[in-house]
Amino acid sequence: MSRFILAVLLYSISFASYAKNDLAIFAGGCFWCMEGPFDKLDGVISSTSGYTGGHTENPTYKSSSTGTTGHYEAVQIEYDSSKVSYQQLLDVYWKNIDPFDARGQFCDKGPQYRAAIFTMSDVEKELANKSKEALQAKIKGKATVVTEILPAKLFYAAEDYHQDYYKKNPVRYKYYRYGCGRDKRLEQVEELVNSK
């Protein structure tokens, strides 16, 4: 009987520690490039590359790459909200996408590469909308923020070889990022956002 009580107690403690973590889902083009910026934040427990927002079950990289499943390449962020806020996640998100491109992100075009914030609550939706409005106001009509804010749908983790790609394959990752023009475009977006 004491083993049972101990097992229940340990389960309760581990569940309670897990339950305090929150989740957020962001799509910003290639999911390889979205993990790193969030992983740097104190309070982020993990980032998982995957697929969300689609209409088919159990998507794969091969099926979602066709653009016909309706899925976005996205990252699911598990975080401790006592250390990092959803607003801070939004701030990192906006600095790592091109919010003005409705056709995809950087060199990756197609519906699976569009930028979107998938909200899991009314609070997240309100914060996401306010952050989008603030960005639009900051650029004073020089461009239109087209990033979508959508209700969260089921998130499917991508295949293992996609997880932590930037850590496992740093040379290939850097070559892809450079070849795609991601950092160059991010600099241009930052200049546009901060220009007067």
C-alpha cells in the first residue's frame, strides 16, 4: 500500500511540475529557423518543429510539402510563464519573420510556409492582435502586416530528423539560412519597422 501511495505522490508531483508549463504555437516559414530564437529565451523548456492548421491527420514532411494538406510548418514552444511571458514570445516571433509576405517566408513560398500565430486562448488572441496592431502602427502604412492570427489546431510533431536541426547539422543549417536570404531580409524588415 505504501508503494502505491508513493507512486501516486510522485506522479502528482511530476504532473504538477509539467502542468505549470504553457504552450504556444508559431508558424514562421521553415521550422528549422524558428527553434533557435525561442530556445535562447530563459524560461523556454523546449521547441518542437511540426505541422498544424491543416485538414488531414498525421501529416508528414512529404505530404505537407505539397501544400495540399493545409498545414503550416510551425514550432510548438513549451515555456514556464513564471520566467517568460507570452508577450516576450510574441516579441521574439515578430523579429524572426517577414510579416509582410503573404506567399510564404523568405525563399520558401507556398501555403505551408506562411506566417501565422496560433492562439490557444482569448488572452493569447488579444495579445497577438494587439502586437500585430502595434507593428502595423509602427510602420505607418509603408507596408501591410499580413501575418495571420488563427485559433490553434492539433499540432503534429515533425519527424525526428527535423528536431533541433540547427544544432545537429550546423553547417547545412547555416548554408540553408544564408542561401534562403533569411538574415538579409530580416535586416531589411527591421530597417523598415524602425525607419521614421
